Amino acid sequence: MEIERDIKNIKGVTEVVYISKEQALEDLKKKLGENKAIAEGFEMDNPLPQSL
């Protein structure tokens, strides 16, 4: 991924991690804890972006 390489070349950057839309949703559910029902239905139309 070219953007990943570009980010790695920035002084001070030691690591670049790719997070898929699916992983972002799982992370959100974990952060919501007992309130994870807020994210219910996102599996069908996940609004979260992939990110680096």
C-alpha cells in the first residue's frame, strides 16, 4: 500500500497499523461494553471506515 509506505517514511512514525471496517466495528463494540446494542445493525451497513 503506497500510503502506508508514505506514512512509515514520516519522521517519528514507528508503526502503521491497518484496521479494516470489520475490525473497527468489533473494536467499537468492545469499547461500548454493555451498550454494544447501540452498534446493532451495523453488520448489514457498516458506517465505519477502514483506516491506518
